[in-house]
Amino acid sequence: MASGRLGKHLKILEFALSSMLRRRMKNAGLVIVFGAVVFLLSSIVFLTSALRAEALAVLEGAPQLLVQRAMAGRHALIPLRYGETIARLPGVGAVTPRYWGYYYDIYTGANYTLLGIGDARLQAPGATALRLVEGAFIAPRQRGVCVIGAGVARIRGARIGGIVSLRDARGWMQEYEVIGLFESPSRLLTNDLILLAEADLKALFGMPDDGATDLMIEVYNPREVANISRKILERLPDARPIGHAEILRTYETLFNWRGGLLLAMFLGAVAAFMILAWDKATGLSADERREIGILKAIGWETADILALKFWEGAALALVAFLAGVTAGYAHVFYFGAELLAPILKGWSVLFPAIDLEPRIEPYTLTVLFLFTIVPYIVATIVPSWQAAITDPDRVMRSV
Amino acid sequence: MVKLRDVTRVYNQGRPNEVRPVDGVSLDIDVGEIAVVKGPSGSGKTTLLALIGCMSRPSAGRILVAGRDVAKLPERFLTEVRRETFGFIFQQLHLIPGISVLENIMLPLYPVDIGFSAAKRRALALIEQLDLAQRRRFKVETLSGGERQRVAIARALINQPRAILADEPTAHLDGGLSGELMRIFGDLRSQGKTLVIATHDPLVYDNPLVDRVFTMRDGRVLDDGDGDGGGA
């Protein structure tokens, strides 16, 4: 019985495929439109999920708590004595000052993050995940050198032994010899980060001896972060404690917002697709209606007609979906999401151009599948069902 | 085989454009006979054939097929009766263009629990019988009128139905081909099939093979089919 049903569906599937070939021009048009919509949607979800993954990778190994200073709501250097006050709080371990800042490079038109290294230990959030691929890290008391991300090296055409020139706070050009290249789990870091000796960085930015960019706080019990943040604010009202979870939320919001913006912009494309699907739902061609009438007249049941239309819709939608997703994947991960670049202008000013790590999230892919294939198949089946439940004589005569 | 009792079919009931293509028709058709429904265009022959073949439901009256009242059968069972009892030859033939002769003939077997190879064997036997072997891979739109007619007959026979319903089968055939078609119908009758033919072609209703002729006009059957009820 089961094999009989399977055999029946195989025959219907074969007829469905041959029917699609008979209407190859129309179906090719549908595949192109459907595929284009899936391409746009999948490009957006691939891009946002890749960016979110980059952000999360940056946060790996980040401190539980960072403390900055805010003056009139603006980020300002934090006095080192704040660290002494914080270190006295119960539950707080080491307090480490960080020296870093953004640097706008007029030659590449991008912002880099410059990070000062006080000793051989790397102190940046995420920096513990850095992996040296060539050369060496900065040694204690070493000056006039830098270690750069492999992406930065590629963008600036720098290599080991080469020179990175940066304009200091007084407007003079300072030169730093590249002594090492690193990789990290995040392409954002490898394309953005330049490590300098701490003293070099302070001189470059003109930072005073008693101030740091922020303080990295070790909290023994991660559940106490909120409590300790409150105590810091009680003692240092102009401090701005930032917990790990808060950074995470900020990144999530940022990338979800960008993804939402992109999706909104392509709403037009989705709407066009829905109109197409609706058009298909409300009107079968005369040939298709006649064919349904003939099939009914020669003994096909309504369920058989629906199976036929299901296979037709599923085959077309699957081909279009796979083509669209593949093209979206290539667009984002191999061609740098060039079609979406104009919308990402703000982002590209914050970060230099990066190659995103190819990745696929099954959840987003499933959502995409459900929001494109299911409506299409339903839109295909509904009009066929309407024709199939009408007397075949009437269907054939009304054509 | 088929009994109709006061069968009426109304379209657009209660509206200004209401029509009654079949109006209070009663008739009997026995197993193994060739029955002809003759009448001018628009007299209701095609609708009557559709009602007999369970392709349409009557607005009133009873239709008994092999003793079973099909007028109020649910759609699924109606399809089953249609598939197991009747084979159709439509006036416009209604073959599916773009697929081969073989596929067209096999179409009624696609949703049936019969293997592809068995279905193909059955179709090839009919193709042989109807002298279409040389054309079996041709797309139907490339065939001549007579060949297409034979494809339609093969498709009607593939489910091994007990009755064949043919609507104006000679409409697109010349005299020679019409005679050939009647010979095929005679062969089918000799195999025990019942044939119901709607036509206004004298070559059909005057053919000696025909057992019974019903005359229709304005949706009504004018006689009981045992005698000549008047020319078309």
C-alpha cells in the first residue's frame, strides 16, 4: 500500500516536472523573481548574523566590567586614582588601566583602534584571543614599533619591517615599525586594531600620565557586577561602569537595528513578491484551468491535483530558494555585500572594509525558508484547489 | 447500465440569465449497446453526457450508474465512479499539448495504484491496437486529426472502463475517418463496452451499429430511443 502511494506520487511528481518544462518560460520568470527576493533577504540575514558573530567574537575574553569617565555625558580620560578607590571594593580583583583611542586615517578613510601595550600581556577586550601569525609582540620598554592585524596590513599594504605613519596630537608624523601581524577570531579586530607601546600611544594621543582611557575591573563573582557597578557610582558619580552584558546588548541592538533597517528597505521587494504570489493565487491561466478540468474528467481526484500543484510549487520554490540563498551567500562572503554597501555607509566609516567570516545560522535559514517557500506553495495550491473542487465539465467549458 | 430519472441541470438558477440545458430527462441505456444522443448544437447533448459521466451534478432528478445513485455522491466517490466506469472522448479531444502520445494515454493511470511499468505496458498495448506505434513519442500537437482522435480513444480506454462517452467524435473527421471511428466503436461494443455518443452527424446516428438513438431539443429528450425521433 505504502509502495503504491509512493509509486503514485512518483508518477505525479514526474508529470509535475514535465508540466514545468512545458511552461518553461513562465517558470523561468518566476524562478528569477523569486530567486531575486530570496537573494536580497538572504544577503541581509547573512550580513547581520555575520556582523553579530563578529561582535560577539570581539567580546570573547572581555572583562566583566569596564569603568569609563563621563564628563557632561562625553567620554573623558579616567584618573588612575579612581582605580585605587575601585580596588578597595569587596569582590573586586585586579584593576588595570587601558590606553586606547580611535584614529581616523585620512589615507584609507577608515577609523582604526590604537591600543597601548604596557607589558608583554595584551590588555584589550578580546585581545587575549589574538594570535600572532608573523613576527613578535611588543616587548617591555620597546618603543617605536607596532603590531597590526593581518587585515590592517592588507588594507595599508604593510608588512613586517614596514612603517606605519600616524599623525600625533601636535600634528607631527610619527613612524612605527611593524614587528608583528596577528589574527583573531573576529575579522573586525584583525582589520581595525593597531597595537603600540603604551608610552608611544600616550605620547601620540597627548594623554597625561595620571589618566587612562578606561579601567578594566576583575570581578570575582560575575553575578556581583551590577552590585559593584552601583557601589562604584556611589563613590565616583562621574564614573560610567559598563558591564559585559550591557556591551553585548548594545551590539545586539546595533546589528538587529541595522538588519531591521535593511529589511525595511527591501520591504518593497518583498511586497512585489507577495503581489506576484497573490496574482498567482487569484488567477490560473486558461490553459492551467483547462488542464485541471481534463485531469479531473479522466479520473484524477482533487487530492491528486493538489499533490501535482504542490510538487510544481515546491520544485520551483526550492530551485529559486537554493539559487537565491547561494547567490546571497556569495554576495555577502565573497563579494563583500557590495549591493548593500550604500546602506552600510555609517558602519563602513566606523570600521575599515572587512571580509566577513562565512557562516550560516540554521535558525535564520529556516525562518527565511518558511517566509518565502510556504507562502509561495500556498499561493500555488489555493487557485488549483478552487478549480479542482469545481465540476470538471464547468471548468473545461468556462475556459 | 445508466438510468436517468427526471434529470434537470440549471445554470445561474434564479437569475435573469438562468438556463436549463437539460430539463426533466429520463432515459435508460443498457450494458453493451451503442446509444446515440442526437440533436442540433445547443440542444443539451454535451451537458447530458457530462451528467451521465459524473462530470457534473444534476440540479434535480436521479442518475443511476450500475444501480448506484450518483447524483448526491460526495466528490471523492464521484471521481471513483467516473474513473472506474467511464472513459471520455471530448469534442475538442482535450489532449495535453507538450507531452508525448504515450504520456497523454498514461495520464489517467498516474493517480492509480498501478506501477509505472504496468501502466506503460497497458498504454503500449492500446497504442498498438489503435495503430499509433510509430507516433508514440510524438507530441500530440504534431499529429493529424485522425491520429489525435485515436489518442483520445486510447486515453479513454486505458482505465478499462465499462462505458465510453464520446462527444461529437466525428466533428473534426472526414467521411473516411468517421467510418474508421465507427468501426473502432463497433469493436469496443463487441468487447462488451457500452458507448454513449452525442452527435449531430448522420454518419453516426444512421450507422447500423447504433442500437438506440435519443433525440434532444431544448434540453428535452423527445423519444425513448427505440425509434427515430426526427432528424437533427
